[in-house]
Amino acid sequence: MKEISVQELKEKLDKGEDFQLIDVREDFEFETSNIGGQHIPLGGILIEADKISHDKPVVVMCRSGKRSAAAIMQLEAQGYSNLSNLQGGILAWKAEIDPELNVY
């Protein structure tokens, strides 16, 4: 499974690169804090897979990286090959990029 660090994600965002960011956390988690990704909870990832691009890089994130890894495994079984897991999830983003971010 491909992985991307929070520093690499921040560079992509800062450069305005064309990619999709998918946040697979639950509703309350996404409402507490998010970094602008498209919200598709893990439980609905296959149901809403048509919202996930096949044509450009996709970064999948969660709280720590475990649920996003599970989402990637499910999507790769459906033929996706353009996915990267955000190492450490939003907890790493808070620790390394935005210490003011409100996480639970």
C-alpha cells in the first residue's frame, strides 16, 4: 500500500496539485475537525465508491491511518490503483502541521 506523510500532503495542498482527499472518519469526527477532504465514512466506502476518482491521485485519511488503510484495501479489491494512505491520519496532521487543530 502506498503511503504519504502529512508533510507531503501539505505540499500537495500548498501547490494546488490536482488530487482527491477522502476522509473516512465518522460524521462526528469530521465535524470536530477536518482539513478539507471529501467525507465518505468507512462504512459507506464501497457504496459511494463512484465518488472516488480513478483518474487522479487519491489520498485517503482517518484519525490514525488504520481505517483509511482498511478503506484502501476494500477499494483496491475493486480495481483502484491510485490510492495513498495518509500516515498517522489527522493526529499526525495536528502533531506536525497544525497544533491548533481540535481533535478528540
